[in-house]
Amino acid sequence: MQILELEPRGDNSDAYAEAARVIGAGGLVAFPTETVYGLGANVFDEHAVRRIFAAKGRPPDDPLIVHVRPRWDLTRIADDVPPLAERLMKELWPGPLTVVMPRAASLPAIVTSGLPDVAIRAPHHWVAEALLDACGTPLAAPSANRFSYVSATTAQHVVDDLGDSVDLVLDGGPSSAGIESTVVKLEGNDLVVLRHGALSVDEIVSAVPEIADVRAAALDADAAASPGRMLKHYSPATPTMALGAGDDPSRYELPDRVCVLSYTGRFADDLPAGWSLEVLGDRSELDQVARDLYAKLRSCDRSGHDLLVVELTGSAGIGAALDDRIRRAASGAVLG
Ligand code: TXA
Ligand code: MG
């Protein structure tokens, strides 16, 4: 595996040329986006796309997101694009919004796990954008982590998880949003939220006021019925439980070595002996909490505790996305 460090204001053209060569040869390139790192392959190269599933240990029934530049012609990927999807793409791309729409026949079925719909997004990150330009082809790219583990927000996370199953890692520093894109589909003039994410529903609706109604897809343990929305996802190896916002974990019977992940000003002195506290940040600055959450989950996961207890934000907006990830990290288990 090769790692290339990129300079935000430098000339990185050699690195992008190398990445385009690897993609052209059917290889896998991990790259930063504004949400998390992605593991990319040429979307029209079935063999390369199959390698993504193998590298992640991802089941074949969990479809991939296709990454494009905002104004690219989507006709080889999508078909019968709903007018409201056009509006979302126009107003909110590039950005952390993935839009699910009918797929084109020319798109290899493996990308969508055989589903009639394809998920597409245009990332807003200097590396992802330059990489797409250099490759000149859409890239299928799930998050660059082992299946069901915490997503990667740094190049080191990718190396830790995937090692030599990746050909090239482009290191563009930590991802700025820190949690994945919001995934939506359209039913008539209604917006159906398949996954809460870095772009809040309020931001979507205020950008596209034609949206008539917003519906959330339920948290669902049945992976076959709703791909990629399994209850266990984004999960540390250490057993993990969610804690209701404002609740006190010491009133539950828990193992000896517990790591509590909570917010500034909570539990400073009053946790049981032997427990430790990891501060996720200030509750009034949830954007910052999102940026650091996965790195903190990963480091607590390696700290030799019996249990991780992660407090929910109890907030709307980005808080809804954070609470979704915390619940899934805990496979749906909430204390109490
Ligand atoms: O921010 C992100 O979305 C990151 C970066 C790398 O772009 N990507 C990411 O990909 O999180 P992944 O594969 O880890 O999550 C993709 C989500 C899954 O929940 C998957 O089931 C859903 O999108 N998805 C993909 N294609 C779909 C489809 N055709 N219909 C419904 N859901 C789909
Ligand atoms: Mg993922």
C-alpha cells in the first residue's frame, strides 16, 4: 500500500495522476471527503468494485454510493431523475447529501446490489474533487472502514482498518464534518430520509422549499428490507451502550472498567472509581463533537475497557445524526 500526503495549497498533481493511474488499472484508492474517508473504485469496473466489498468485508447486499462532480452528466448512472432530485442536486451539491434515484441500465448491478435505485453524491472536499477530475469517471466509494466498524476520518484510520487491501491512500488530513452524508430519496414531492447525516433536514428543506413533507425511515434491524441501515453499524469492538441525554450511568449495574463518553461539564468528579471519562466536546458545539466522535470512539475502543457508555445528545439537527450513530454504535442498546 502506498500513502501520499497532500498539501492543501500545494501542487499535488503528481499524486492525483498516480491515483488516476491506480483507478484506471482497476485499483482501490482511499481518499478524504468532507464527511469521512471513502474507498474508491471506477464505478464501471465490476472487478474493481468487487474488490471494495472484499476489502471491507461488506456483504454484497449493501449498495455503494457513487461519487461525482456536481455538473457531470449522470445519464450512464441514473435514469428518469425526479425533478425534485434535480433541485436537491442543484442547490446542495457539492455537499454531504446523497440522493437515491432510479439507476441507468449501463451501471453495473453490483454497485447497487441489484437494486433498481442508485445513491449518488458530489463530495465537497479539495482532494475528492481533484481526484474525481483527474480520474474523469464516477467513483463507487463506501466509507473506508471494515464493515460495521466505526468510519474512518483520518488516513491513519484507513491504514489501521484496511491495510494492504487498499492500493493507495491519499492523506488530506482529518475530515471536517466527521460523520457521513445524509441519504435521501424522493416519493413524489416528499423527502424520505434514509440516513440522517452531516446535512440537517432543516438545511435541506430551507434550500428546496418545494419539498411537501419529510418522512424518516425507521431504525430497522432487517438489513434485507432496508440495505445499510442495520442496527449494528459504526460499532466499536468493545461492548457499547447508549446513555439517555442527562442520565446518570452510575445508577446502573455495570462492569468494573467503564469508559463514559460525554459532554463538557458532565461527570467531572462524580464517576465511580475505576471508570474513565472521555469528553466529546461542548453540547452547544455539536459540529465539533461530530468532527471528533469517530476518532474518540476508536481511541476508547483501544483503551482496554469492558464497556463504552456514550451519552446521546438529545438534540435536533446534527444532533439527530449523532444520536443515530451513537445508537447504532451500541447496536440499539440504551441504558435504562
Ligand atoms: O459521507 C458518506 O456518505 C461517505 C463518503 C465516503 O461519501 N460514504 C458512506 O458510504 O458513508 P457507506 O457505503 O458507508 O454508506 C452508504 C449508505 C448505506 O447506508 C447504504 O445502504 C446507502 O447509503 N445506500 C447506498 N445505495 C443505496 C440505494 N441504492 N438505496 C438505498 N440506500 C443506499
Ligand atoms: Mg459505512
